[in-house]
Amino acid sequence: METFFKHQMPSRIDKRIERDQREAAQLKKWNAEIDARDLRQCRCCGKRSDPDVMGLTTRGHRAHIVYASAGGSNEPRNRMTLCATCHNAEHRDRLRFTADGGPYVGLDANGAMEFWNKDAAGVWFLTKREIAPHVVEKD
């Protein structure tokens, strides 16, 4: 029988470091999936939006559809690429995402994704309806 001494056992810090490394690797993989799916373009306006670039002109965001603070995950189905302008508009309640008239809960859901903007009078209007990433439904 093998004897383990305390100094041979992993500490709580060692376990935390290992978990953080696994989570970082998973997030990097998911970010690559999001970049491939969204073609590093804003899903709302189509502007080139690279989240890995520093600078305000092309800086993008891998934004949550359901906020992380509201229980949304970091999985690709709950995140999409937005340019800084569209991401700020979404946080200021001037841009919304829906699917078939209801709250949009993920990019794997059946139904089209709709992007709604608010005009100066505070009225919501449909700006874009996607039936697949970057495939816009024609009128």
C-alpha cells in the first residue's frame, strides 16, 4: 500500500489552477467556434469586427445573448459577434434580439433571429431577420 504525505497531495490552489486552465482552454475553443461561425463580422450590421484586435475601429465583442449575470453560459449558442457600436446599443436598450417574436435563447433554436432597433421616438422596428448566421431573409 502506497503512503501519501500531505506535501505530495495537490492543494486547493493547485486544483484551482488546474480548473482555471481547463476553463481557459474551453473558452478559447468556443471563441474559435464563434469566430468561424460569425466570420468575425458583426451579426447585426455586418461590419468587420475582430474581438482579438486592439483598437476602437475594428474591435468587436463576443456578446452574450442571455447575460452571464442572468445565468447565460459562455457556450457558442449563447454568444455572437457584435461590433462595439451594436454591443453598446444593446446594453443601452436600443437593440434587441428575438426569435419568432419571443425572447431569443440561443443560436441553436429553431426559427429566425431578428434584430430590433429603437428609433428616436422610442418605437421598436425590425432591422434584420436572419434564417442562419449571415443569411438574411429577403422581404
